[in-house]
Amino acid sequence: MDTLLDFIEKVVGAKNILRGEDVRARPADWITKEPCLALALVRPASADQLSQVMALCYEADQPVVTHGGLTGLVRGAVAASNELVISLERMTEIESVDPVGGTLTVQAGVPLQIVQEAAEQIGMQFALDLGARGSCTIGGNIATNAGGIRVIRYGMMRDQVLGLEVVLADGSVVSSMNNMLKNNAGYDLKHMFIGSEGTLGIVTRAVLKLQPQQSASQTALVACDSFESLVGLLQHMRQTLGGELGAFEVMWRSYYALLTKESGRHNAPLDTDAPFYVLIESLGNDQAETAQRFEQAITSAFEKELLSDAVVANSDTQRDRLWAIREDIEGLSELIAPRFVFDISLPIVDMDTYVNELEVSVRKIWPDAKVVVFGHLGDGNLHVSISTGDSNEETRIKIESLVYKPLQEIGGSISAEHGIGLKKKDHLSISRNPGEIALMMRLKEAMDPKGLLNRGKVLPNKN
Amino acid sequence: MDTLLDFIEKVVGAKNILRGEDVRARPADWITKEPCLALALVRPASADQLSQVMALCYEADQPVVTHGGLTGLVRGAVAASNELVISLERMTEIESVDPVGGTLTVQAGVPLQIVQEAAEQIGMQFALDLGARGSCTIGGNIATNAGGIRVIRYGMMRDQVLGLEVVLADGSVVSSMNNMLKNNAGYDLKHMFIGSEGTLGIVTRAVLKLQPQQSASQTALVACDSFESLVGLLQHMRQTLGGELGAFEVMWRSYYALLTKESGRHNAPLDTDAPFYVLIESLGNDQAETAQRFEQAITSAFEKELLSDAVVANSDTQRDRLWAIREDIEGLSELIAPRFVFDISLPIVDMDTYVNELEVSVRKIWPDAKVVVFGHLGDGNLHVSISTGDSNEETRIKIESLVYKPLQEIGGSISAEHGIGLKKKDHLSISRNPGEIALMMRLKEAMDPKGLLNRGKVLPNKN
């Protein structure tokens, strides 16, 4: 094996191939903080270096795992001791900026926040946003088709990418750096790689699409008396705010009451006796106009009895306080540790029944269990936390079954935005049928016949 | 060969397999109206029937061409005499409507306009729109990733599709009928088929995403004194109208003057001496508010000297008259017949120089040639018509070279929204590099190893 690493060292230089303790000193996963077990960690400076590294790996049948910011939630970047880690940490250049076309061309290792800031500097915005913005990288956002809090307005990472450069398993570089909004000249190859979690190719560069900046915003927290009115409220807000609706984040009472009154972590801006709470945000360009529209939308929702109570933020501080309740995942973790966490999507019409029945089925086994729910309602995406008081394997298997089985009947997804990785791999067939999985495996076989890229992740093992 | 057709007849019934003169009576192409030369035309009633038909074709190595509404512009549906046509004309059902999730589930043969009307009936809209709406089908829109006049606001057909059902070359059915906005459970297979022009699979059903209805609109025709101010105007409108900007259609003077003063086909709402004219439309929900915003946006553009003249439509009739100029492709065809037509995209910053240099290079050979340009500026998409007075093959080849060669240097596309089909196949390498084409061919090989689906279209022939 040393021969391969020696050849790789000649490509990237001695400083850029870590072995032994230097690898162990790196975490394999940001949640467990377990040490990285990989054979070695290689830090190419360019697609060209990576191409040479992959050509060597291909010849030696050496499997690899790609590392971005390591903020994933499905163990998609965990490497085994016979695997080589490719880290894109040296590929952090913002290569070019086109204010007229509204694009940024970047290397894959650039953190999301740096991209957001670069967009702001030319008076535009990069529309993907999520809590891990400071650490996660553009390459990782692409590989996992990241979601976050602006999907209702701007779509997922897939919608922010115009072009890609990818290194394939055999080391060949495919540069598909399209910078146009419309290009129907042959297959749109980028979509094959976006969301493939590093199993079909390694993204090295991207052309990103920017959006106009939104200088005005309005935020409210409202209470809803029933799921029916909650859905009516979503439709009402979509209709009245149109393109300005920027967030519609729902907290079930289980979440809202826990994070406010029950724990005292946050003041409760509204009483905790309603079944649903929604954080609504509009994004516009003119503060007075945006505020007026928003107020009208809230007032008319009141009149239609789509909401029972509301507080509108009248300062940035108030806005931040409202968001702090929704985003206090750290608090949630502390309050109901240990917990099992799920990221599911399902048709909105099925949500209320699904959550109610889940609570019943969980409490039938663990009468004191906590089922805490919040999510991006407009996207059909819920984050469900379940705490039974223990975290052992048997409980995990039972809970997963209670969460996933009804999803299969509804046609829901076991992963709305986090991906499959290793963690959900055994459950893929809940959300995808045998025909779909066979087609995915056919694609994987065509793109990576030796199975070198993120081996054993996402798809079932070949027999 | 008769044996295969007999077996197919048993699947679809005698009435649903046309042969001989019945096939010849059908057009192969809506522009040339030439007769369809195919061996036979098969009209399956369902994905199940199509699956059986394709399994028979696969066994017999029988190539097929799929027909939707036959409104394509790149000869993508033309069948040779040894090919079988699969027509989806009997698969026209709207299967289900979900007003809460905002989705429609339809068979692939449904015409676009029927889908638009079904969406309107539940108070929503289907956002794809183009001139051929009455004839083109959803399956064809998907296969070609159709564009049209609302791309600047809602994206292309790709952005309107949540799930697909596809019959593969070997007859297997892949049902990937996702109806959720977010689903990261494994590869997003639909994107492989969208825009693949019938070469990777035959789309039989789809889940379509709907948008809120926009009840208010405002339309203006404005004149710009320079390309610089035109680009400034686009940015200004994006910034001030935000999500309400619904169209930004530019006509070069060559187009606007020809269709108005020079031909007398339309009254000229503005003088014809400016180099650029733009049809701007905003879409909102409140007529008074939308009108006020629009007026402010136009007024402030005036003050910034981003436009030199403007007329705002104050009735539906006036609006229709403005759009009639932009959409009079029939008039254009008559006025400068014969003409060579191109559908290109390129970075906006390069457009002005590109068009100017194209005019110079064309007139160097044909001093009296007409170069007429209009397009979807915000999308980077131009439609270029060139008339030299003749339509012979030699001229065509020269003109194609003048149009495409500079595009290659800029990194533009030879097809923004029409696709490649047969017509542009030999030029694919202008817009896509050898690595990209090799990857496309690898995909084609994996999905359709016998090359039965729309053989010889889009990609170079093997060897």
C-alpha cells in the first residue's frame, strides 16, 4: 500500500498527505467526534492534482471518501481504515464574480458563508442558508443537495447551481461549467452529481447562481388553533405575499412549549396552549411597503380566523428572539437527551394524522416518551425528535420502525434534506421502490464500476 | 418483421397500431409537414401496455421514436422507415389534483393548455407557458425541458416537475412519482430524463408542481439607448419588482422596426430609432398595488436614464397589442423568408459584441442580408434569424459557422431551449466539451445499451 501513498505524495507534496496520528487527530463526524480512521488524508490543491490522485487510486482499486466541512448528519463522510480521505480544504478560491450575469465561480472547498459574503459585496445574495453556514462547504452543499430555511422562496442547493466540474472515479475531469440560465445542448449532467453524496464523482468547482438582495424583511410569530387553519394560513400567505414569502416555519406545541415555558430557555411571546405556532417571514425591497403588505396579510388572516394570536417583530432584536426559539436545536438536544432525530417529508394533507398517530404508537410502548416536532411546513418537511429515556440499539430499531413504516404507506421520504449516507441506507427502500433503486445502482455501476467513491454509502451493497 | 408488429397488435389492439398509408397520413414534422415514414405507429393506452411493447422491441432490436405534440423545432421526433413510432396520444388523463400540496398528476400525452386549465380550476397556475400550448404535450415539455415566456419568473419545465414515471428501453417501468418538494432519499432520477429528448426513456406520467395564481399584471414597452442601459434596466427591474418580474423580453431594433414601421404589420407604439426595445411585465396579486409598484419602477428607471421612452398598457387590449409584436413569429417568417433560425444562449455581458460582430461577419459575405434578433434577455437567451435570400445547403453551413463559432469562444450554447435533436447534433461539440460528451454517451450506453430510443439523435453516433 505504501507505494500508492508514495505516488500520491509526489502529486500533492509531503505536507498534503497526512498519515497515522495526523489523521486520527481529525474528527470523522462532528456529532460523535470519533477519530478519523482512514489510511491517509490527501489534500489536493486543484482538480488537476485530484485527477492524478484518482487515476492512481483507480489503478490500485483504492476506495476514497471525500471531506468537505463535515457537518453532515447521516455519517456520509465516515471513512473506514482501508479508505483514503480526499479533503478539499485547500480548494477555497472564489475564482470569479459576474455581477451582470449574477454568478459566482468557486472552488468546492469554499465555506457557504464566504460565498454569501462575496455575493453581498456585489449587492446580491446567495440564496442557500442553513445553521452550519460557517463550516459547511459549497462542495458538501452540492453533494448533499442541501436545504435549509430559504427553500420555500429559493429552492434547494440544486436550484442555485448552474455548472459543475467533477473528477470521476477513474481520474477523468468533466468540466461542465455552464454559466447560463438556459442550456438545452445535450444532457444536463450536473443534476446527476447534485445530491449523490459523493458516490458518483468528486465536485471540484461550481458556477453558482445569485439572487437580488432583499433589503426589507418582516417577521411574525403566530398561533393556530387547528391543522386545518394552519394549512389555510400557508395558502393565504402564499397568495397574499406571493414571491415575498421567505419562511413559514411551524413548531408543534411539543416544541414551542418545551423551548419556552417548560424549560425557561426563552420567554414565550405567545401563550403555549395552541397546537401550532408559525414563524412567518416576508422578504422585500422597500421597508415601508413590505411592512404594509405583511400587516395586511396578517390582519386578513385574523379576519378569516386562520390564526388565533400573533406577535409581529418591530426590531431586529425582536426578530432575532423569535428566530432563536425556532433555531435552538442545542437547547432541544439538552432538554430531551438522548433523542432519536428524523428528517422526513410527506404530503402536507397527511401531516396532522401522521404526527398524531406517531405519538400514539410511541406512547403505547413508552408512555412517558417525548415526541417533539417542528419543520418547514411549506416544503412538506418535518424534523421529528423522539426521546424514550434511553439510546440503545433495540430502542432505535423500534423507533425507526414506528417513524418510517407509516411513511411508506403515505409515500413520504425518510430524508427530506439530510441525505442517506450510512445512517439511513438500510431504510432506503421505505421511500424508493425496487425499480428506482435498481436504476440508481445501474447509474452507480456506469459511473463508478469499481465502487471506489464513498463505497457502501446511500445504496445497497452489491452482492 | 411482421411477427413483431403482430405481437404488438396483441398488446394494444388492432385499432392502435397504424401501418402503411395510415402512418404516411401523419406529419413527421410540423414545419415541413413531410409524411411520417415509420414502419408503424403504436398507440399504447398505459405504461403497462408500453412496457410490453418495449419489451418486445428490445427483444427484436427494434428502434423507436416517441411522439408527443410534434411541435419541436430540431427534428427530434422524425422517424426513419425502419423505426417504430410510439405515440402517447391516448394517454391524456389528468389523474389527480392536490390543491393543498399544489400538485397535478397527469399522463404524458396531456396537452400543456389542458394542464394550465386544470390548475386554474383549483385557483392555481401551471407556470410553464409557450406559444405551442394548445398542441404540445407535457411529455414533450419534459423530454425537451421546455422554456418559454415565464422562465425569468418560474424557471424551465425541469423546475415544474416533482416526479416521473418512465418506461426504459428494455420495457421496465420506473415509477418515481415523488410529490414532495424535498426528497433527498437517493439519486433524483427524474433529472436524467428531463431534457434527454427521448433518448434515455419514455416518460409516461408526471407529478407537476403548481404555483399560486397571479391575478394582477402590468405591461410596458420601453426603449433603451444603449446595451449598457438595457442591462442596467434589467438589474433595476429585478431589484425593484423582485419576485413580481414576470417577463423581460428584448427586441433589437432589427426586429421591432421590421415588425412595425417597415412592414406595417403592427402600429409602432414607440418610435423605431432606438437600438433596443423591451417588453416588461410584472405579475402580482393586487391590481392597485402591482400597478403602483410598476409605475414607480418605470419612473425611477427613467430618472436613472436606463430607458429613453416608455408606453404602459392601460387595458388588456393594449397589453395584447404589445405582446402581438413580440410574438408575431409568423410575420417574421413571411417578411424575411427564407431564413435560418437559431436559439442560442450566452452570458449577457457578451451579447452586444456578439450580435454586432455577427452582423458584420454576415454582411461581409451577403451585404444585403438581414440579421434579426430578439429574445429572453434575463435568461441569456436570444433567437436569431438570418436571411440571405437563399436557403441552400452551402449557405446554411456558412451561416451556422458564423453563428456558432464565436459562441464556442464565449462558452455559449447552441441550444437554450429547443434541444439538439437531429438538427443541431453535428454542432453539439460547439457547446459541450469532449469530457461532457463522453459522459453523456456513457449514460446513454448504461440506460439504452442497444441504442433503441430515438437512435442517432442528440449524441454523436458510436464509433
